Amino acid sequence: MALTSGTKLGPYEIIAPLGAGGMGEVYRALDTRLDRTIAIKILPSHLSDDVMRRQRFEREAKAVSSLNHPHICTLYDIGRQDGVDFIVMEYVEGATLGARLEKGPLPTAEVLEYGIQLASALDKAHRNGVTHRDLKPGNIMLTKSGTKLLDFGLAKAAPPLAAGATGATLTNAAAQADPVTREGAVVGTVPYMSPEQVEGKKWMRAATSSRWAPCCMKW
């Protein structure tokens, strides 16, 4: 279901489409209360009856709302109107890394700069128990102020790693906190998936470190 210009979802007025993917459609819109441009991601009404898709959509909102970082897209609001579930996010102006790479390779200095920014964003997410699982050029925006990590629609959540924890892993806790993805299910974008992700293996995190084990890099 495509939304037309002028459609309103609560106080948000649709301006124009920005893009679409398997987890929803994204529009540029206006927050009429604050008079600012925002981005709205909707779960089309014909998918709202799909319990798994709705759970993933809500999970994305919860995952992003727990993260406050300059290189992660900020979430403002979540709502539902006339059978349409929507997420209200920061409007990020720029181009995706994928679009930029179509013009040729990046200079080494930019690779290092963007890499450091994204590593910092992922570290923040991992410390908050969130694994993105769909890290790819199309989900990374390049802006005047640097990178922005987008689209946590396939994110997997677990309890944040407690300071000073030792020895155990969080595999079981993650499974309890995330019943949406079936055991052995393969999610992500094939060219950017780890071997473990392609095989549908469980992910785990060593509690002795803030880093994630190789099998957890669900990109």
C-alpha cells in the first residue's frame, strides 16, 4: 500500500516516498507539531496481520530506541492508525554507501573514517544487547557529518552485557528474549552474511568481553 502525498498518520504528514524493502516502506514526512522533516517507516496493512512481521517491526523500534549514538539513526515515535503500523525516525539527508560505491572505490582516508564511525556504532549496539544482522552498504547513509547506521528490522536483542560478568555466554538469554526468529532460520542479505548466519546457527556473546564472538557477526 503506497501512501500518497498529504496522507496523515497522527500528526505526521506524508511528503514523498524514499524507498521500500522487505520489512516496509519509508517516506519523507513532516511532523506538523514541531515543523520538522522526519522519516516514517510503515508496515503495509496487508502485512499487519502477519504476527511475525509485526513482532519484527516492533522489535526494530525497541532496538533503535535503546540506542543513543551519533552514528545510529534516532527513533522518535511509534504508532498505529487505520491498520498501518509506523515508526517515526530521524530524517537522514545524504546517499547510501551502496550508491556511493557505484561511482568507484572510496579513498583510504574515507574508508578509515567511516569504518571507525561504524565500529563505534556497532559497539554501542552490542553493549546494549542489539545485533544488527543486516549490515550492508544499502543500510549505511553517508551524510555531511559522517555515517548513519539504518534499518534494524532484522536486529536480534539480548540482555545487555553486565559490567564485570565472566565466563558464561548469552546464547540462552538471547533465545528467550528473541522468539521471533525460528531456530535455523536464515535472515539477512546473502552477499553480506557471515558463514554462521548462512547456516542458520545460533549466535552467542562471550561474557568476558564487550566484543562479540565471530559467529555472532550477523551482518
